[in-house]
Amino acid sequence: MIIPIRCFSCGKPIAHLYGKYKQLVEEGKSQKDALDELGLKRYCCRAQILGQTDTLELINKFKKF
């Protein structure tokens, strides 16, 4: 998973929030409530977090040279 360090639009650091966001959603909070709790108010930052997908398992299937 490649999480951008900063929001592409406004430049706010957001990478450190993704782990907390994922934990909150797994605990049963809605995505909106989790983003509100993390203090993400701008729609550009919210879109960056919501648009992330876990691709680590897919990438690990390929052989490394």
C-alpha cells in the first residue's frame, strides 16, 4: 500500500493518520465518523484517505529479483 505522505491538493501531512483510520473502521466506526475523529475536514484530504486500497498482499505474490 502506497499512502501519500501529503495531500496532493493542499499539502497537509496525512500518511500518519491512515493506520489510525484503518483501526477505527475495523472497530466498527463509520468512515465519516473516523475521518471526523482524526480531524480531516477538507474534502481533498478525506478523498486521499478513502481512495487508498490495501495492495500489499497483491504485491507480495510477485517474485523479487
